[in-house]
Amino acid sequence: MTRVAEQLHRSLVGYSQSITEPTDAGFLRGYELDLESAGGKRERRLVFVALEHTVPQFPGILAVPIDGSTQLASVWLYPADPALPALRKVTDIGSARTVLGALGILAVPTAVRVVSYRPGRRAVVRVDSAGQSMFLKVVEPAKAEAISERHDLFRSSGLPVPRLLGWSDDGIVAMSGLPGVEAQGAVALIRDHTAFLDQVEFVCSLIAAVPAVNTARPSLFKRLDWYLERLIEILPDERDRIERAGGAIAICGAEGFDFEFTPVTIHGDLHLGQLFVDTARPSEIAGILDIDTAGVGDPADDAGAFYAHLIALAESLADRDPAAAQEAFRLADAWLARWRRNINAGFAARARAIAATHILGHALQPRVLNSAEVSRRLLGKAEFLVS
């Protein structure tokens, strides 16, 4: 971090790691730097560091040598994300107003706030204006048009997704908000699990009927080996256990894929954070988010992802909201019990293997203080699924 500070012509006062994002090459790590200028002015900056043999040639990328190595670290400053060039334009009121005008949206922003951010992948910025809110999703430029077309297609097919307000070829997709509240934050209020899961299954059936325009993102199960390798890096003392779990997951998945199934349109990343529920009736689904990854695929992928997220959510809530954690665990159990009744003979085995792989992914970066302990508990949940 000292070398990074030197590149910025600042002195390093201190730093802390704040974000870890898995990538194909390993991990992209975000650090909060406490810096001081030559004039004594203090500032905090968020920087991202990736270890690469070849540093990508993007504007704003710093190539920082690593002591005792021939490797270079590629470093960039938020919000100058090289994969999301439009991010810088939507993170302050002045430039956000220009963006809205270019999209043909007549609104004067009064506040902008980044509500979610995955470095190198996507960001969502909330823009408030005259008592109403809209959302600007920032994605890789090549994906914006397809995402906008998907929103129109899903709405015309009867799915309660946000209304498209416009898009730009530099990677901005503007959309309306959704009614209700995010199901993830209301999990303790969803008392009628049967009614809620009936709604989830109904939504999945509506999605299945959407005309196919592309394939869904590849199943995480196909990257099982990658997740096992990353988890061993984090929990090296559990190598044997992790390898045994990986073998069991692979066998379970192979058993499920022995049976043919009919691919249909799926969400591609289904979990409670993607669903909004009615404020007065939390068991009723009012909206669906993030259909970026939707396309033709295996329904077991949505089933497995939904279960794994419930387990990860429950573990993250265990210390600060035990009651909500128990509701999430109970909801997960009720969802798991439904897999046996699927008409496809291999569905339950595939869903278990897929869910277990997702859980390994959650174990890589549990959002809790006692992360190693929770990673081990999540590993146990994955073992249970395929035992």
C-alpha cells in the first residue's frame, strides 16, 4: 500500500481491507487508504488491487511492482472502474443530471447513492428527484442493450420487473423502482412459508414461459473445482475435508445429470435479494430484480441458488438477529423439501449439487466478523446437502 500511496503522491497513514471479489484469476481486493498530502491534508480513498502478470492497459490503471517478485499489481481508484467506464458519471449529482438528460429523462437529481457495487461487474446507483426515485444500473458497455431488451421482454410477458427508462452504449441502464420491500430484509416477516414458496414457484413458471432469446449464465456447478481451490486457500487446514466434499458434490451432480431435462428460461441468479414483497402481506411477491443473467437453462440452477442464499443469509444474521436467522433456516428447509416432488427424476440431485457449490462460494467471503468459523459452518452445510 505504501507504493500505491507513492504513485498517488501521498503518504500512507493507514489502511484496511474492505472488499474481496472472486475473479477468474483469484481475488480482486479493495482497500480503504488513509492518505496525507504534502500539505498535511488527510483523505480516504478506496483502491482495488489485482495481481496480474500482465497489467491491463486501461486509463487510470496503475502498475505497481511487488517487492521480491516479477509480478505487477494493477491498481485503480474508485470510481474509475476500468470495466465500468460509466460509473464515474453517475456518482455525483451534476454528472448524473447530464446522464439523465442524455437518456431523455426529464428529472433534476437531488441525491445520488450507490446502493450496490461489485467491482469489475456492476453497480446500482439510486437517483432521487422531486419525491421519486429511479435506479441507474452500470454494467459493461457491451451488455447494456441486451439487458434493456430483456427488461422489455419480461414486462411484456407479465413479470413484475422494473420499467425500463432508457439505456446508453457506455453501460448505463435506467429503470424505475419496485413496490414493496426487499424480501431479504423482510425474511423474519414471511411467516406463511407455504404461501411465499408457492409464489416463488409461480414466478419461476412465469419466467419459464418467457420466449428464449439467449442462454443463461453457465451453472456454478461447472466451476466447482475453482471454488474448491479458492476455499482451500482460505482454509488450508481443511484441505482434506474440502476435497472430500468436492468429490461428493461432483458425484451428486453427475447422478442428477444422468437424467435428461427440458431447458427453460430461468432467472439465473434467484435469491431473496432479487425479490420484493408486499409491505402489508410479506408472503406475496411484488417485484423481481436483476434479470441480467436470465436465459435458457436448468431450473435446478435457480432452485439451488435460492436455497444456498437462504443458508448464507441465515448464517450472516445468526449473531445480530437470531430470530430472522431461524426464519431463514426454516424457509430453506421448506424449499429443500419441495425438490423431491419435481417431475424430473434428476432434479433433486442436480439442485443439491448446485446449491452445495453456491454455498462454497458464499464460504469464500462470509460478511461476518468471525469469517473463518462461518466458512467452516457453510462447508458443513454443503457436506450435508450431498451426504
